[in-house]
Amino acid sequence: MAFEYVYENIKTDDVVNIGMHRGDNDSMVEENAALAMEYMCRSGND
């Protein structure tokens, strides 16, 4: 939900800093990067 909210409301000069705790999910970084790209492209800010 956070990625979707950010990329729906981001402005041209905004910066997004994303932190994450992998815990027991070794593919979390890749999954989060894919989500970020999906929402960024969906919002037209690619």
C-alpha cells in the first residue's frame, strides 16, 4: 500500500527513500523493486 500511495502522490521534485527489513524473505528486495516499478509506471512518472 505504501508504494502505491507514494507513486500516486509523488511530485516531480520529490524523493522516495525506502527502507526494508528482509526478515526471512530473501527475495524481499527484488519484490519491492518490482512493486515500486509497477506503481511508478502506473502513475505515469517513469
